Amino acid sequence: MKIHLTAVIKAKEEHRSEVLEVLQNMVKETRKEEACELYNLHQGIEDNNHFVFYEIWKSKEGLAQHNEQPYIKAFGSLIDEKLQEVPQLYITNLI
């Protein structure tokens, strides 16, 4: 079953450029993954410190494998210092 995931990320103002660079690298690398069907990054219009990923994965296993990649772990190292809060993740099925 396909997995649809939405992730909401809120960067601290002073770290926005660095966070954006890491997120853009995640897009570049993730789109190469076999289990990835869609991986789009959006930036807020009213608050450009807000980023939203919309993702579609072929399976739970593919998403789990994605979460073990070094570029995802690199993002994880930013959370405490460079984000306003822990990212919000919504894992859903299309109905």
C-alpha cells in the first residue's frame, strides 16, 4: 500500500538558509530512491521560515529505508538547534 506523508518544518529565522540548503539536498537525493514516487518541497508564502514536504512512497518498507539514509540523518541533527519545534509528520492513505 502506498504511503502519503506530509511533513511541516519550521526553521528558526537565523538558520533558514542553512535549513533550506539541507532540505534541498534531501530532495535531490531522495528522488533517486527506488521507493520514492513523489517528494516535493514547498515554502510558506506568508512565513518563509515554514517548509512543507509532500511525499508518496511505494510502501512502508520504502519509507523506513528512506529514514535510514545519511541525508535524512543529517537533517535530524538540525532539529534541536535550528528548528522552532520538532517537525510535524502526517502519515496517511489516499481515500
